[in-house]
Amino acid sequence: MAALLYETEPAPTRAFLIGIRNDRSDVAVAESETESLAKELAGLARTLGFEIAAQEKVHVRDHHHKFGLGTGKADEIAEKAADLGVDCLVFDGDLTPSQQRNWERLTGIAAVDRQELIIQIFAGRAQTREAEIQVALAQLFYSLPRLTHKYIDLSRQRGGRYGTKGSGETKLETDRRQVEQRIYRLKEELAEVRKQRAVQRKKRDKESASCALVGYTNSGKSSLLNALTGAGVLAEDKLFATLDATTRILPGKGPGLVITDTVGFIRRLPHALVDAFRSTLEEAAQADLLVHVLDASDPDIDRFYETTLSVLRDLGADKKPMLTALNKVDRLENDAVDSLLRRYPGSIPVSALTGKGLDELARRMSAALSGPVQRFRFPPDRSDLAALIHRNGTVLQETYEGTYIEVEARVEEQVVEKLRDYLV
């Protein structure tokens, strides 16, 4: 009798991707941004292992509360989803809990928005206890307002004595209370983990200067860390390959320079994840020097550059001394590299794959973080001079007194010459 063969590998989730654009915005800018976000949404879906059955862009003139677009267009999408035989709809935007319920009722399949997609990716990538706690918090914050749809049918049942609440509502309240209690416990545990991280960082800061690699997701930060230090951390051509901050010593430069790889930034990052991952992003805020890693081969490099600067401003880290590394230049012709160097003056072309420019990057990093500590005193109305040091050096301490501003910093010799009259 012939042996029966069974399929052991589950079939990938088939997804129908939908981007919604408001026609009232600037057409040229909106079209370009929509195309960029559509490409990014596809990257997020593939990172999660989805099979993309189709992708569609929907133009809307007015906001519709029920589906986020008109009911006629919603019916059209539902019919197409049924014809494609997909398992879920993925929206490049945020769905309200009621919109999510409405789509799932209409189509009979899962409706996933950008927030949930990113949170699921983070959940699959968490390695350390800190990252696991942060992801769990983000999942709970996202799910809390969406608990009601699980009990929509139960809430209609009759139950209990006259004047008491129905069984469905009681179950909902019980679950909501359990979620809130779990959020409280996880926040306490996360606070303890952060306290330990702060102690480790303080000890590390006493012994060495620190540099954080920052940039858009999939710009090659982890590959660059591996190339510079031999760290051996996970580096994949996928979005959010790194969630946990990894710190390594830069070899050949003495014990005084450590480099930290941080979680990648992305446009429209869910607020729950910004809050949950703030301790990981704080590595950038606490570093003495930032290396902004850009994917030189990506046509959206300018958008990614601005997104990273925006996140750094939110963290209060935008005044940190910063070097710009144009990574993946091995994928470009020389003329294209020269064009980027004109757009990003002072940047360093590098390739984590071939090793091009790594020695120059290490030299520039070391130069920015080494040298003697200088102390300057400026008049209280010359905060522009303090800002000059922030832009061109490594500030160790800054004090604002009534009659002066005192700054301790490492700065290059040409900056010292400009500010020699203010040296203490």
C-alpha cells in the first residue's frame, strides 16, 4: 500500500495590499509619497512572510467613517479579495477598531493595518527579555481598544438577573481588567530592566566614548557594525532585522571607542512602539557621536534621511555631533556616488560588503571622539557658540550660569582656533 504524503509546511498567508490616498493633497507630492509607501508596505508584508496576491491604490476625496473609503469601493475590494482567495487585507494606514470590525464582517477575512503589521514583525524579531517586554506592551496597547469585537455576539445575549449587565459585557470587562493588569506588571518589569541598562551604560560611559549607528530600517547598520568590529550580529536584507541594541568595541582604536547598533527608523512608526522602544532608542540620545547610515542605492534616500532626523529631534538627539555614512556604494556607478557626495557634503562613502571606506569612517569616528577635553566660557547671549561646538564636537558637560555658559567638549583643532578667545 502506497504511503500517504502529508503537507507539513504551512502555506504562506496570501495578502491583498491596499493603499489609500486623499485626492485633495498635492498631486505630484502625494503620488510620489504613495508609491514610496506602497513599496515599503510590500517590504513589510514580505518580511512577515506574506505572499502578496495583489496590491491596489485607492483614491478617496472625503473621509468615510465606516471603511475609510466609500461603501461602493469597499464592496468592490471585498469582491476582488474573494476572487483572489486571499487570507487577509493589509492597509497602508491605521484602521480604527470599528473600521477593522466592519472590514472583517464585510469580507469574512482578517483586516490588518500598518500598525499591526509592524508590531507582528517586531514580535517575531524580539530576542532579549527587554525587547520581548517592549513588544508585549505594544501588542497589549494595540489590542485593548479592539477587545469589543471579540464579544460582539455575546453582548447581545440575555443573561443574569434583571438590572444586571449581560454576560458578554461582563466577560469584556474581565478581559479588559486582565489586560490592564498585565500592562501594569510589564511596565514595572521594564522599568527594572531599564534601570539595569542605565547602570551598564553609566559604567560603559566612564570607561569609553560611545558612538551609535542610526538610520532608516534596512540601511545596513548591522552589516556595518559587523564589518567594523566583527560583531557577528544578525544582518538580513529585511526590515527590522535588528531590535535589540548591540554594543561592540572598535578594534585597533584602543579601549576608548564603542559602537552601538540601534533599531531602524521608519515612517509612521506606531506610537505604541515609539514609547515601548524608547529605551532602545535612548542609545542614540545618550551616545557621544551618531553615525547616520544611509542606503546610497535607495531612490528614497532623501525621505529616509529626513525621517531619521525627525525621529532624532523627537528624542532630543538632533544636536548630537553626527557623521553621515553613505552605505552600499558598491551598487552605484562613480557618477552617482559623486552626485550623492554633493548632496550630502562631508559624508563618507562606504560599503559594508566590500570594505570600501571603512578605514576612513573609523578614522573620522575616532577623531571626533578623541583629543584633549577643552573648556569654554561664552557670554550668556552667545548660545550660537555653544551650538557650534554641539555641531562640530563631542560635548561632555554644559552648564548655564547667570553670567556665562560653560561647555566641556572634545573638538577638532580648527574649531578650537575659532573659539580660542573663550578658552578657560
